[in-house]
Amino acid sequence: MNQRQPLSHTQAVAMMVVAAFLWSIAGVVSRQLEAAERFEVTFWRSAFNVASLLLILPLWRAASRRAERAMSHPEPLAQRSPVAGFVHRHWGLLPESPAFWVSGLCWSVMFTAFMVALSFTSVANVLIIMAIGPLLTAVLSRVVTRQPMAWRVWVTIVVAGAGMAYMYGGQMLALIGNDSTQARDLLLGSLIALCVPAAAAVNWTVVQRSQSHGQQIDLVPSVLLGAVISAVATLPLATPFVATGSDIAWLAVLGLFQLAIPCVMAVTAARVLKAPEVSLLALLEVVFGILWPWLWANEALGSEVLAGGSVVLGALVINELLGWRSRASAPRIQVFEAAAAVPEPPFSKESS
């Protein structure tokens, strides 16, 4: 039986653009909610993401492997209990690598912090903070792996930091004298939003380090694990539920179309695209995400956000373009297909 034909480069680019577009709808959709607030919003969004991935993931995994290859190595599944074997085969939730669980925890932080941050400050502020994720990843990788960072990354950090200082400093100065509550919300929202790129940096570093040691991690099941953790953690804080039927419908849209589907698409596209391409295309989420609330939620952009945000995004784009050649050979994220090419180790074996 022939394996599924891999994506072409053009198809992978198109898939990543669509994923960025779908990611970007979170802000404008959250502004359409009538009654649901903060933790209830996060709970329903994560819960619907769980429900969506429970349906999508078995189909995605089945399409990613050949039946003959799975049948030719029955020993790993035989050493699991029937329930554990069924769960792992369909959802990939019982791997040996501790990094998988760390990745799931990181996803849960990203899911939760993003929606909570949106309840405190503007969509533009949150998305621009999220955009610095690659820089935090570079710094963390430098600390963990002791590898030197290119000069362009240091320059980008300085320039992007200056842009963010201008953006937030200008907003804070304007609010402190007039509205202390909004100033507090801006500060809280910004600090909470910072948890998103920080968790993303930890996630990427842990996954890359594990893969360099020969441990393959399927990121889509770790997204499912993250959604489960997020839903369970926010449930006690979400009650009593006050969401209207319209709110539930909007949050179902976020769970399926803003999280589940684009995450699967992005992981699939990352098998084909080089690291600079993924980073550049992912920045479209920021552009789209700022545009939609401005057009459909009357969330105007201040001059500080426009100027400072442009500096941050411009620095990130230039950094990726300058690093194109040096990062062209960077390893791509390994997913289920790569792991399925070799026999899976027994589940009962202790992790190294």
C-alpha cells in the first residue's frame, strides 16, 4: 500500500496561512460574547477543543500511518493493557517521554493565559506580546544548550524591546493620570499575556532537546493534553456558569476552528516548511488578529500601539529574513509520521 503523498511546498504555505487566519479570530470572537467572562470563556473554549480533537485526532493519526507497518510490530501494543493500547493508538496520550507531559502543560498555560489576558487588555496588546515568542525561545535555548546566539537576534531583542517599551509606556502614562483601573488592567493583562510566549519558548526548547536525544514527540496529542489540563484547571473558577446560548456557540467555534483545526494544520505544514517560513507565516496571526477587532469590534488602535507594534513586528520580520540561510537547515518538528517509521518502544519500559 502506498503512503499518502506528502504536501507540496505551496500546499504547506497555504495551510500555514489558513492556520494563522483561524488563530487570529480569537480576539474578535471574544468581543462578541454577551455574558461569559474570563475563566468561563477559557473553560468552554478548552472543553470544545478537547471534544473536537477527540474526534479529529484518531482520523488524523490513522491517515498518517500505514496499516501494514502498524500490524508488523504488534509487540509494543501487546505489552499495554487493552485500554492503554486503545487510547495510545487513537489519541497518542500515553507516551513514555516526560517531555510530552511538559509540552501538554505548556499548551495549557498558553490556552489559559491567552483568553484571560484578552479579558484585561486589548487584542493588539496581547498579540504583540505573543509575537516575541521566537526571541524568548532563542534566549532560553541559549541558556539550556549553551549555544551562542547570532548578532541579529541580540539586535532584534533590543529593537523589539524598545518598541514594546514605547507602546506600553505610552499607554501606561496616558492611563495613570486618568484611569487607574484601566492602567492596572493593562499591567495585569500584559503580564498574563507574557506567559503565552514564555510557555511557548519552554515548549519548543523541551521538544527540540528531546528530539535531539532521539525521543519523538507527537505535538497534536500534546495539544489535546493541554486542552484537558486547561479545562480541568479552570472549571472550578468558571462556575457558576452564566454564558448564554450565543456565547456557547461562539466558544464552540473557537474550540474547533480557532484551536483544534489550525493546530493540526500547523503541525502538518511544519513537516514541509523550514523554520524561518513557519515563523514568518505565523506572524500573520498578529496582523489578522489586530485587523479583525478594529473592523468588527470597534477596538481602535492608539498611536502608541501602531508605532511600537510596527517596530516589534518589523524587527521580527527582518530577523527571520536575515536568518533564512543560517536556519534553513534547522530541524523540523517531528510528528507522528516520523515516529511511526520505526517500531514504538514498549509502554511498560521505564523512561530514560
